[in-house]
Amino acid sequence: MLDFYKNLSGSDWASLIPFGVACAAIGFGTKLILDNNLEFLKGKPSKVNLSVKKTEGKVVDTVDMEDIGKQAVFCRCWRSKKFPYCDGSHNAHNEKCGDNVGPLIIKKKES
């Protein structure tokens, strides 16, 4: 097998350079991604809540039924500036990443 490499000409070696560079780039890129802890590429679940009450151990909101009125619209995408209420931020989120999340709407039953 070593004899094969000895018989390669300079132009043969030169034609192997793009392949070698491509392999090195793929290897370096993969290492860079994994070293930067991109969780979605490692198979780990990614965080849903990116900005709401991040200093709290758990985000819990309570709304009294009497305070709702006729209906209330609650955020389910965690992007709302009025969280826990929906401000329509899911529209931009859905457009950006192809998701289909929408709000939770709670209504009083019509008598």
C-alpha cells in the first residue's frame, strides 16, 4: 500500500488537497459545535423559557376565575412580554422556526 503513495505525482497530491481541506473543515466545525455546548445537536432537550422570570426556581402564575371576565388569553410560547398573558409573540416565533404554537384561550361558558 505504501508503494501506491510513492508513485503519486505532484499533480496527484495537489488534487487531494481540496478533499483534505474539506475533511479538516468538517472535523473542526463539528468539534467547535460540540465544544460550544449546542444542546440540540447533542440530543439534549433545549430550554423553552428564554426570558420569563429567570431568577425564580420555577415560574408559577395564579389567576382567579373571577378576574378573568368574559375570556383570557394565555401565552404558551414563553415569548410574551406580558407573560402569563399572550401578546401575539408566538406569531414571530412560529415564522422564525416553523413552529405552530398558539395561545391558551379560556372563556366563560355561554348560558
